[in-house]
Amino acid sequence: MEDSLFTKIRKGDIPGKIVYEDDLCFAIEDINPQAPVHILIIPIKEIEKVSDASEKDINLLGHLLHVSKKIAHDHSLENNYRLIINNGAGAGQSVFHIHVHLLGGRSLDWPPG
């Protein structure tokens, strides 16, 4: 299996700004930001989409949410941010490697799409 776009960024094969990394995940700035703060939190393990995750991935998926809280705090977002996970092309997923969008820094309308 070929590395995903995100894995290539993590490995330094293509440019990208990594803003966080630990032994389970990493985070990058989105190249097409939809808010003043738009960061993608990505597991190192390549799982295409949420519907492909297994019971073995429960702790990893929870870790992504916990890391999003840390990153939001580091960007002074505290209680004013949105997390989005798209599942499949019809839902807007364009890179098939699970990732959590962290958006903040402005008022976020509802419904989102």
C-alpha cells in the first residue's frame, strides 16, 4: 500500500507544517483553511475512514480527540472550536486517511454544510 498524502508530509517527502506529534498521531495546518485556525489531527496508523476502524482502534480514535483538546488550548481556542471527521467522498473526505479537522478562531455557523 502506498503512503497517504498525510504520511508523506509526516515523513518529509512533501512539504507541510507539522504543529504536533507524538507516538500515535501528528497534526498539520490545513493547506486550504476554512477558519483562522484549521488543523488536521491524523493517526500515524493509516486507516482510510472511520467506517474502516475496528475495535482495536478505539483507544487511538479517543486519543485523536484528546489531542485536539490540547491543540485547541495551545491556540487559545478553549471553548470555541469545532471538530469534524468526514467519512467517505460523499461526506467531503478527500484524503483517505482518517483525520480530525479542528476549526476555530471565528464564529462557526450551523448547519455546517
